[in-house]
Amino acid sequence: MRKASKSLPNGLRLLLIDDNSCGLIARRVVLEEQGYSVVTSSRPEDAIEKFSSEPFDLVVTDYRMPGMNGDELLRRLREIRQVPAVLISGMVEVLGLNEHNTGADAVVAKNVHELTNMLRAVDRLAVRPVRKPAASHKRSSNVNKAAGE
């Protein structure tokens, strides 16, 4: 199942992959309510095709899927283009999944807090930080101005 929503105010496009249609729909609804434009795929192969032909700002994928698991999918997607990624799994603790051994930027366990934790991870990874001058740099500039430099 693929569904592209119209472009929303924040302009960020997410690719959401899960072979479980209920999980896919629930996550899509929650992400769209937060203003993300979401394209879904229920098969990793379709996700790779979509990712190859369209721009995305972030990927959210399930771990266990037929034919290809989530970390393999992320490796394949990152051969095409580098984007932040969130991996979701019901096996996080059992398999010891984390950011270091999966290649994901965030790993979220499927549990009662899954949607909240997924949104936190997506919001954190989707933010494009604005660099501000360091406090010490700002202070030294003011000291230099006061000294007449």
C-alpha cells in the first residue's frame, strides 16, 4: 500500500515502510497529524524503487519484513542517498538492536510508548538546527568592542 499525502506546511517528506498494514496505517496517521507528508510502502523492494525516484527527508522502517530486514533495507537506501532513519522493532531487546549495529539514527521498540517514541525520534531527526554563535564567541566579541577593537 502506498499513499502520498499532499505537501504540508513543514515540507518534510517521510518514507514509511512496514509489511503490517495496521502498523503502517497507524504510524502514517500519527505522522500526518504532526504535519509530515508521508509516503508508505508495504514491501522493501517497492520502498527502494520509490526512494530511488523521489526525494525524502527521512525514512521510518520496520525491522522484520519478508525478504529483507530493516537494517539491510537501510543499507540499500543509503547506497542511493543519505537520509536520517528510524528503525522500529518488537525485537529491540531480544536482538540487542541499537543505532550502532543497525545503521539507524534512532531505534524504537514496539510497545505501549512506540508512537510517542517514534514521534520524538522523527522530530529530533527532522529538525534542521540553526547554528548560533557560541556564548564564548559572543562574549569575546562584546569584550573586543568595549576595548575599542
